[in-house]
Amino acid sequence: MSEEALSELLTQLDAVANSPLTAYHRELRAQGLLAEAGVSVAEIVKAMRKYSLPWNQKKAAECGLSVDTWLDAARIVNQSPGQSLCDLLERIHQMEAVAAMLRAGYVSGRDAHGRLVWSR
């Protein structure tokens, strides 16, 4: 799948992840998008790490960040366990919040239980 097609799919998944639906209904919608595109969750997660991916460029600009900082947000949310579609949607949803924390100067870490924590 081309980077442009992956970016379009991520744009659609981003809209689903941030939609006012239940988690179950978000997952149903996203399943259809992945099936139509013929890609797996693992392929999407891998693509989300690519600097050159147009979706990353666009999201970084929307958040007022460098692409490197946006990719830091992706790395932080992708540290969470799980490779399900529900996990992917939750990570996409969290990325903008994590990006805002990074933009504000916070540094991420993990507590003894593996939960995300922030410090200045």
C-alpha cells in the first residue's frame, strides 16, 4: 500500500477514533476500513512510525509541532501493550493529547505499573 493510501486510511481511522461513538461502534467502523484497504493493525502501527508518511506531516502541522515531536507522541502511545484494532483506535485518539503535553514541555515516563506519567 502506498504512503498516500496509508495516510488516507489513517485520516479515516483518526476520524473514527475521535468520533462520538461507543468503542464497540468505533471498532466496527474501523474493521470495515481495514478490510476494504486489505491491511492489518500491525501494518498501520508500523506506518505510523514513518517520518515520510504524509499523515504524520499533516498531524504534526495541525498540532504545531515538528514531525520528530509528533513521532515522539506516536512512540509514547505505542509503548502500551496490545495489537488489537481497539488498541490502535485508542492510541490514535491519545496521540494529540500526548503531543500537546510534549508541546507544553512535559517529559513522559512510566511508573512502576507501566502507566504513563508526566514531569517537567
